[in-house]
Amino acid sequence: MKRGIGLRHALSGLKQAFLAERNMRIHAAAAAAAVLAGSYAGLDRGEWLWVLAAIAFVICAELINSALER
């Protein structure tokens, strides 16, 4: 297997989900808003970890939900 092909497939899947799923676009906009708000609030490293973990959890949950719906 070529190096990096798994990452390429994963990114392709995220792109497809973003283009095909309305809720994925809503979650992406909410994630961007959370990052902007966190930047404005001056979060420290530990707080950023929690924010990014929450964003990753929501995106994963949405991907699983979309897969189950299909």
C-alpha cells in the first residue's frame, strides 16, 4: 500500500460528507464559530484541548449517524 493513501481516503470521505450532508455543514459552521469565540476569549492550552475534543466528538458522531442512516 502506498504511503498516505489511508489519509487521502479519510479526507475524501470527510469532503463527501461535507458536500452531501446538510448537518455536517451546520456542524462545521458551529465548529468555526467555537474556534473564533475561543480565540476571542483567549483560551489556554487545556481549554483548547477540550474545545477541539468536543468538536471532534460531534463530527465523529455526525459521520456515524450519516453512515447508519444510509
